[in-house]
Amino acid sequence: MTHPPLEPLPLREQAYSRIKQLILDEEFPPNSFLSERGLAERLGMSKTPVRLAIARLEHEGYVRVSPQQGIVVLAPSFEEILDYIDFRLALESFVVKSLAALPSPDRAQALEAQLVEQAQVVHNPKSPLQALVHADMAFHRFLAALLGNRPILQALERQQEVLYRIAMRIFQKYPQRREQSFVEHQTLCRLIAAGQQAEAAALIEQHILRIKSLLVGAEG
């Protein structure tokens, strides 16, 4: 049985998705200036869908449009970023403690399989920065999924774009953090599989708080 081809997204949706991804990847870094004409030329479409996309991105806080400056790319404030890190700390500490409290061979095997998948990206010198960030974030989502707490997983999913921008900033500023983060993931999985609840909880706290300290250093 064949299925009819999917209808292409409307141009305004294509423009929205592509511009937002360029912002998330910092192809358009914070405080940079954009123009409808330049965006339309880059995307190969007219200015109308671009204008609609920009209006939606402004509503979502990705850009600001002003008569004096035009389109300015925004980023979460430093205070907002710290709030998101605290949010992660609260949720993921609970996830890790809960997983380590009930270790099982099946969970240990699932954790090992996830690490193998992540290692293929981390240890590939050709992996682009975006792939490294996605692999890092996928590990943390996997822990929540493994626990099976849907509200926690949904809460993390809703913050993915902000967390992606934070991770991009860290991995760009501190390239050595890419491998360090993976090594910490490996240790965390061993602690969870061994049922070492206190040690696993301490490590995830250090892992997340290290992001905060690196961001403070980057801002300084």
C-alpha cells in the first residue's frame, strides 16, 4: 500500500523553522542584526513569509523588531539561564536518585547502549558541534525516559531549545568540555547501575553546577 506524498510546509512555516534553527545554532549570534531582504535572499523566498516568521519569532522572544535597529537577535538573559540551570538541577537530581535507588540489569544494559550511541558522535572528529550538543542533550532526556516519569520528561522537553542554546554556548567557549561531559556521563551510568544513590546524586549536581560556573566565567 502506497501513501500519498506529504504536503510541503507553508513557506511561512519553513521560514520560521529555518530562521529559528539559525538562531539556535548561533549562525545568527545574539545581538546581531538581520533584515527581511537578507533573510529572504538566504532562504530563497519572498519577504512575505519571512515577515510572518519574524513576527512569530518576536512573539516567542527570539528577536526584537524596532524602527531604529531593525531585527535584533535576542538571547535569554544571564539570570534566566541560571534559572534554567537550577530547574535542571532539581529535576535531574530527582531522576538520578530514583534510578539509582532501583538498579536492574535491564536498566544497566539500556544505559550502556545509550553511552555507545553517544560515543559514536563524541569520538568522531567529523561530528559537527550541533551533533555533539544533540548527543549530550539526548543523554539527559534518556535518563528521564528511563525513569518513566512522563511529567518530568515533558517538562524537560519543553525547555529543550533554551537548554540547546546554553549547551551551544558552553561547547563553543570550552571545547574540552565536550569530552569531559561524556566522561562524566559514563561515570554517572556506572554509579546508577551499581545502585550508588548518594554518589550518583552528587555527580549529577556537580555536572550541572559546572555549567553554571563555566557560564559565570564566560560572562566575566
